[in-house]
Amino acid sequence: ALWQETCKLAPTSKMVAGKCTGAEHDDQKSFLGAKVRQTDSNDDIVLEGRALLYACGPWSTNLSTGIKYHSVVIPTTSTLSQCVFFSGLGDPEVYVRPDQTAYCTGFPDNPVRVTENPGEEEVRDDAVRKIESAVFRASGLQAGDGQQSIAQACYLPCTPDGIPMMGQIPNQAGCFVATGHSCWGILMGPATGEAMAHLIVTGKSPHVKLAAFDPSRMGKMEMVPSR
């Protein structure tokens, strides 16, 4: 739906499937566009543009880390109405849904430099069983009640100081980054998107004080580093 709306606003738009490998600058260090390796042909091309925003979660920079969380979607015998958050670091969280399921997570891994590819995160059986066991004990459910649980894993993107990076990348004209929101990404996403759009187009955000999130505090960093 978003792509269809884009085509309405800019009918000459085209979709390119591939991997961004960095920014292209000329001899005067002016920004030319994004270097992309195309999926279908593996050819390297440059997509011309005025700016490049790195918003790749824990894969954004060589300083980014990720906290791996496992989760399970457990069927319930009725539609529940209250979410449950257990006290204590790493204890399970239960988010009920209107389709008679509950999204359950908890017990995070330690922060690491992420080497797994997006969408290919390993789901460990021991981590899944730990979450299921905790939820079953707390709720009185028995393993095997209802349909089989759906197991998943993902990473929360983090920075060395725990503060998101949002702003222009030092010494890289036309390049910006927005990452490191940890578990607050869904909450902060809309404000981050608006702030970065204003920053890229006008040079400042009218609503968010971006100085506290300035990527320059991190020093030199490599963008979308190879793993």
C-alpha cells in the first residue's frame, strides 16, 4: 500500500531490490547517492539521491549492538484482556491479543555485535522452553494446551551509552543515521521518523532536540559493516 501511494506521488519511481553497501561521494566529497548491490544480478549500482539514512537497527554501524530476545505466541482458550509484566530483570512479559493468542517474551541474552543476517536469526529451543515454562507456571496452563506455539527471535538495537543515535554522520556529507532505540523503538519510531525527515530536508527538527542524540559523540564509525 505504501509503495502504491509512493507511485501516485512520484509516478516515475521504481523499486530496486538489493543491499546498500555505503554512500557514493565525488572527489570534492559531495554526496552523489547510495551504492547498492542488486539482488537479482549481484551488480553494483549507484542510486542517485540527496541523502542516505541508515536505519538498520543493530546492523547500522560497527558500534551498534543487539540484545537478542526470544518470543513465543501461545494460543489461549479465550480472548484475554490484560497484559502481564513480571517484576525482575529478564522475567517474562505477556501481551494478550484479540485473536486468542498471547505474545510472550523475556530472559534476554547479553548485548553482542550482531553477526546473524536480518530475518535469519537462530531460534534456540532452550530459550523458547524457558519462556514457555515460566508462562505456563504463572498461568496454570499446561504445555500442549491449544495449538502449538510459534517461536521467534529478534534483536533490540543498542548503542554503547544506551542513547539512540539520530542525526548527521560526521564527515560524511548527505549521510544520516537513526538507530539504538532498544525496546522503545515502536514508541519512538514516529517521532524519530518525523525528526529525521525534517533534519534531512530543512537542516533541523522543530519538535525534537537532536543534540542529545548526535552521532558525533561516538567518534569514528563504519556504516553497514560487513559481518
